[in-house]
Amino acid sequence: MCLHLCLCTLHESLTIMIEAKNLTHVYNEGTAMESHAFEDVSFRIGRGEFIGVIGHTGSGKSTLIQHLNGLLKPTGGTVYYDGEDIFKKGYDLRKLRSKVGMVFQYPEYQLFEETVLRDVMFGPMNMGAAEEEAKEAAKRALTLAGVGEEFWEHSPFELSGGQKRRVAIAGVLSMDPEVLVLDEPAAGLDPAGREDILNTVAALGKKKNITILLVSHSMDDVAQYADRIMVLSKGKLVFFDTPEEVFSHVEELEEIGLSAPQITYLMRDLAAAGLPVDVNANTVEEARETILKALGKK
Amino acid sequence: MREITLGQYYPADSVLHRLDPRTKLAGTLVFLISLFIAKGFPGYAVATVFLAAVIIMSKVPLSFIVRGLKAIVILLLISVSFNIFLTDGTPIFTLGPLKATREGLNLALFMGVRLIYLVIGSSILTLTTTPNQLTDGLEKSLGFLKKIGVPVHEIAMMMSIALRFIPILTEETDKIMKAQMARGADFESGGIIKKAKAMIPLLVPLFISAFRRAGDLAMAMEARCYHGGEGRTKLRPLHYERRDVIAYIILAVYFVLMIIMK
Ligand SMILES: Nc1ncnc2c1ncn2[C@@H]1O[C@H](COP(=O)(O)OP(=O)(O)OP(=O)(O)O)[C@@H](O)[C@H]1O
Ligand SMILES: [Mg+2]
């Protein structure tokens, strides 16, 4: 059922960027610690899409996304990038990694250089850029990620958690990726920091037509930013559809330990109380529109 | 990094897993000593049967046990070739200035087998015993040393923390490695100098995180009023069961057999 949904909701006009076919990953295959991270997952993602990835803890989100740039090898199935099988022999994975930028959970722990600028230059330098070129790319990325110039010559270890996070994101942006995969980039940040980082990312996606995959535990965040939402549960892809469609399945979501955005619940209650609002509104903006309309104020 | 089986626990439900850690420590010790007693073929045959039986009883897959040997392949090769070529005796063949002798070959063979058995024997101990059990067992077995002022509890605690941190640090290494690879780091190709340089982006974050963890742990222990071993009781005190008695009897029989065989 799911495969069906996933394939047919991809917008016709989009070129397919990433395609996963029957992807399966088993950790420690053949030992007592064997654990199935996910099984038989297939999907297609188009250029410029913003995809939200949600799922209960341990549902396989982090494992799944690490296949998209070939950091993990699948135990079954494969991934196509721009139509090419990335796990076939001789495929240049390093080049792929500059195109599919990946920001891990708590990326601030991978900083290592003496200065912020040098740390961000690490990626471009690895991709063979000259010193000056890398420096320019790093400066651009730092500006995009919202790290003020006054910090560029600081040691990355002197920054606050949120600033470190931005530097880490800049470290990936500096490679000028076509796809940006972020694993809970806002985890552990204060509300302002959260919104700031997510807004930055969303704006980036729009501005440079970057495809974005955002792993998040916050339904409100994915509802607000994502064009489509991928829902994983116990290693299965259960939904891959627009936020309206996914969040209309509130009961199923709750069954797998997730929920709908708070706004969705509010809309449902309002509708039940007799106010003619659109129950598919799941961001504050949409809710505002439909409530005002229902109240005849617009 | 994931290949380190030495010091790693393999969860399974077997008699060996349920034995008291002291029994297993004693068993490992006896086995190691017996390897040094054994001189000829019969002794090694008995040791082989014993080891095979233990491996089967442990329910740990053989492939997992053998993986621990990877770490000593080079050591093994060196010691075997030294023995083959540097022992005096009847020559079999020569390789340039090197002369292989029959006695050397003999010695090398036993030497190699002994080394392999040593490693397998001790990895079975760690594969079937959790680090906590292991240090509990050590602490209790070596408790008598306290009388002469050896801080047994503290040493055991340090060991258990060190062992506990091996999987955490391997996981951490794996994570940081992946994160740097996502930024195009290359840990495989290049000469020694390039490889060593490539380790910097891995080692700096690893050390920082190890220190951070150590600090956190110390703080957490202090917050729970840890103050050394004096007057500290155990949640699960060690008890000998019937199976331990049986194990000791089997061990004794094995040891006597080995002494006779020598
Ligand atoms: N390195 C590993 N070795 C063995 N098993 C692993 C490893 N990493 C993850 N797993 C297992 O794979 C499953 C999926 O883990 P994964 O990290 O992908 O989940 P997740 O959806 O990202 O969870 P979270 O929301 O907590 O980050 C879990 O059951 C986990 O125990
Ligand atoms: Mg995760």
C-alpha cells in the first residue's frame, strides 16, 4: 500500500534526484546482536523538495539517511542518485558526499580545527579546492548559516552549543551540496535557536533549490516546513505523503507512537464544537486563516 | 574498529554465561597454565578437546571467536617464522641465508597453537562474562591482597570503567569517522604520513569527547556519593552454585590429565 502512495504523490514536474529501491539494512547480520534497522523501503525524492522524516526512537531514521550518501552499505536493495546506482563498483562516493551533504545528530562534536573558518574549510579542501577557494566557500557558508564574522577566527570550542551547531552546518554547506540531509538539527536548542536554524535551512532550500531531508521529532516543525513527510515505524515506511494527508491519519500515527501537530488537534476540536474550520490546517498560519474565515472576520 | 572482540561481551544463554565469574577466571587461569605445561602432542590434543567443548558450550559463534585472532596475526607470523628459522637442528630447506629446521618447525607449530589457544581462551572469558561480572569476580578473588595494602576495589573499578568505555568509544569513533567522511575525509588511501594526518580530524573530537565523558562520569559518581570500596555492599553478591562446583571438578580433572600427559 505504501509503495503505491510514495510513487504516485511525487510531483510530475520534478526531476527525480534520489531513488531508493527495496532498501534493507540489518546491523550485525548473522550474530546474536542482529537487529533489523529497516526493511524493503522504496521511495523517490525530487529536486528541490523539502522532505520531513519522522518516526519513533529506534525506527531507523538515522540508519536510513546514512545510505543516501553511501556511508552505510545496504544489506539489500540500492540507492540511485541522478539515476546512477551509488553502490555499484567504481562509483565515486567521495564526490557523492560533496553533493549529498549530511549533518549528523549533535554535529558540534565533530569540530576539530583551531579556528571556525579552518574547520569549515575542511570539506572543500578534501574535495580538492585550493586554499583561497576553500576560504571563500567557507566564508559564504558561514554567512549562510548565520555565523557572524566576529567568530570566524575563534576556536570552535569556545562557542555556545547553538553557535557550534551552526558552524557544523556551515561545514557541510561549504561543499555546496545539492541535497542537504539534517538529522535533528534543532535537538537540544532553545525555541528561538530551533526556529532560527530551521528557518535558515528552509530559506536555503528555496534560494538555491536544494533538496532537503529533515529528520525531526517535532511534528509541528515538519508540518510547517515539509512538502512531503516520510513516516517510519519499526523499520517500515508507513506513509510518504503531503503533511495534510499524513496528519489526517491521526489515529494510525498515535498507534506508532507519534502524533499530529498540536494545531491539528485544535482544529479537530474546533470542528467538533461546530466551528466550520478546515481540519487539515496543521501550521499556525493555516489555522489562523481558516479560523478567521470561519468566524467571518475575513 | 568493530573487529575488536577482545574485551567484548557476546550475549547468549549458555551454561558458561551463567557460571560464577570467579569460576571462569580460575578456569581461564588453569587453561593458560596448562598450555605452558603441555609439551608434546598428547597434551595439546587434550587441550584442544577441552577448548572445543568449552567453545561449543558457550554458544558463541566460532566466527566471532576467531575474529579476536585478527589482532595477533602479525605477532603470530613473526614468532612462527623466528622459530622456524632460528632454531638449530636438522635442516629441511634453505631460503637464502635462512635455514629452516625440523626442530624449528616443530617448535613453531606448538608455539603458534599455544598463542592461538591463549587468545581464544581469554576471549572466551570476556565473551561470556560482562565487564561488570568480570571485575566483580576479580575484586572478590583478589580481595586477600587488600590486607597488604593493594587498593583492589579501586583497581577493579578502574578496570570496569575502562572496559565499559570500549564499546562507547568504538561507537563514538564510528560516528565521528562517518561525520568526517561526510565532509570528504579519506581515512584509507595515501602513505603513512598522509594517513597519520588524516587521523587528526578523528582524534581531536574523540579525545575531547572522552574527557567530557570522564568528567561527566566522575560528577555522576560523586553525586551518588561514591567514596571508594570501604563499607560498600553489592547489589548482586557473588554466590557459588552447583554448576560451579561441577565446573571446578571438571577443571581439576582436566588439569591432572594435562600434568600426566606432559
Ligand atoms: N551501530 C549500530 N549497531 C547495531 N544496531 C544499531 C546501530 N545503530 C542503530 N542500531 C539499531 O537500529 C535501529 C534503528 O536505529 P536508528 O539510529 O536508525 O534509529 P532512529 O530512528 O534514528 O532513532 P532516534 O530517533 O532515537 O535517533 C535501532 O533498533 C538501533 O538499536
Ligand atoms: Mg537518529
